[in-house]
Amino acid sequence: MDRADAKRKDLASGDKLVLRPLIGLMNGLNPDKIERFVVEEIEKHRRLREEAVRLETLLDSDADQTALTGNRRAYISAMIAVHAQQTVVSTLLDILGYIPEIPKTTHR
């Protein structure tokens, strides 16, 4: 068993929240390809987080109770997506074994 296989086995059997299907999907890919997935998913996480922050700002500035209910629901949905994506990113980083350099991007 090589080092990458040992790491994957450790991830699958540990107590940390890990998306096991990602371990299988990344199995056999070279680190450069895994790194590309990691960078893409980190960028996606950033976009989701920016949207959640935007929605939170609407909540803070909204006095209308009807709109508040819709905005609150949208904010909660956005935060669910942010946290789910964080688990994706965390799992992929564990599989990769290091934090790659991420290009600075602006989505605004």
C-alpha cells in the first residue's frame, strides 16, 4: 500500500466528517488533477460565501417582515450550501495532503 492509499484509508476510517464518495472519485488520479479540483471547489466555496454574506446584509437592512421571511429562508439555504461546500473542500484538501496556491480572484 502506497502513501496515498494509506492516507485515503485513514480518512475513510477516522472520526472527522469526510465525504467518502470523494475519496473513491479521486482514487487513482494524480495529485495535479486532484489539485485542480481542489482549486475549483475552493473558488466555488468563495462564491457561495459571498452570496451568503450578501443575503445576510439584506437581512440586517430589511424592516419588512414579509421580505424578511423570504430573505431569511434564502440566507439559511445559502448557509447550508456554504457548510456543505466546506465539507467538500475539507475532504479534498485531506485527500490532496496540502493546501495549493489559490489565485486571487474577484467575483464582484
